[in-house]
Amino acid sequence: MVHVGYARVSSIGQSLEIQLEQLAKEGCEKVFAEKRSGRSAEGRQELAHALDYVREGDVLVCTRLDRLARSLTDLHQIVSRLNIKGVGLRVIQQGVIDTTRSEGRLMLNVLASFAEFEADIRKERQMEGIKRAKDAGVYKGRPKSIDRSQIIALKSEGVSPTAISKRLKIARASVYRALKA
């Protein structure tokens, strides 16, 4: 049985060091690590490599469930893929999650449901806060980064929308929107 580690942090400014130390203590012979958002399993190359790498009898090890997946759907897809390959899953900081045992599989589903519920509540609170700020006139959104008058001036000089977009370093669709407004 080979222990294969997977570590992830959400942003470049965060450190993988603590997770890597924990995976080493757990006896992981190979570790896949990345700095990537975990909102979806899509685009997480090191996770894909880890899932391709593991073989029957191996155990994929991560420090926390939210390092592996943020949605119940992604988690179930990952666990299904591991099950098909005959690979277990162990979550270090949530020691009861060990899919090589039946109670571990049960706890995985229970904790994953709570994690997704918590993420939904956090998102709802964020949206409520934004709405409240908008109603109070405090939240104005992102500052405008495109000067419409500059676009119109360049167009009146006969510059094409593509050339305008290149010159101003903005998307061509933004040029068309500004001209249409």
C-alpha cells in the first residue's frame, strides 16, 4: 500500500509548507501540490495527476477535506474515481475519514454535506452584505477602467475597433459596448 499525498492552497501568497509536513509525517511517498482555487476540481492539474497516479491498494491522503473538494458533487466524483481504481482516501485532520473502512465512508458523506452547507451559508451572507451595502449607497462595484470618450475619439479618427482594443489594452467586446452605449 502506497500513501500518495495531495496538498492545495487557494492563492499564490499562501504556503503549502504545513500541509507538506503533515503529509510527510503520514508517510506519503509521493506528494502532488498546487496553488489553485478549490471551487471546482476542473483545472486542478496536480489533482488530476494524483488521481491518475494512484493504483489499486493505494491511499490518497490530504490534510483536510476542503483541500480536496469544495462541493459535494466534486467530492463524490473524486471518491467514485478512487473507488473504481480500488484506492482509499484518508483525511488527516478529520481522522474519522478513512474510506478503507465503512464508518469512514459514512463520515465522509456527513462531513462533506456540512462543508457544502457551510459554504452555501457563507455565500448567502456575502450576497446579503453586498445587497445591504448597495442599498446604503456604499457599494458601487468595481471602478470603471474604460474611458468611453477615448474610445469614441479614436473611432472618430477612423481607428478600427480591433486597433482600439489593442491600443487601449481592453477587450474588443468592451469597445463595441462603449460605442453602442
